[in-house]
Amino acid sequence: MGLLIPLGKRIQTIREKKGITQEQLEERTGINAKYISAVECGQRNVTVNTLAKIEKGLNIEIYELFLFSEEAGSEK
């Protein structure tokens, strides 16, 4: 299993739980909303620097982006 899809879904889940739109995340991070959408769909690879911007924009710790088990547990 690759990491792009679960990472993207995790970013999307956190963003939605916080009530943040992709456009609002763009304003907070400077990352284009279309790029954020592609990341959330698992279509784009991200750098560590981009992940750092996303975690700051979501006001979370970077490790939280990799808690995929929480995503799997919520789908059961």
C-alpha cells in the first residue's frame, strides 16, 4: 500500500473536522487549493516542507498526519 492515498485522506479528514475549506487552507499555507485537492486525492507527492506548511495551517503536529490507523478504525 502506498502512502499518498492514506496521507491525502488523512489531511482531508483533519481539514474537514476543523471546518477548514481548501481555499482557507490555501490562505493559511500559501499552497494552491488545486494542489491541496490533488494531494488529498493521492495524486500528488508532497515534500517535507509542504507537509510542514500543511501541519501549521491545520494547527496540528506533523506526526498527526501519519496516524492512518485512526482513519482505518473510523471506516469499520
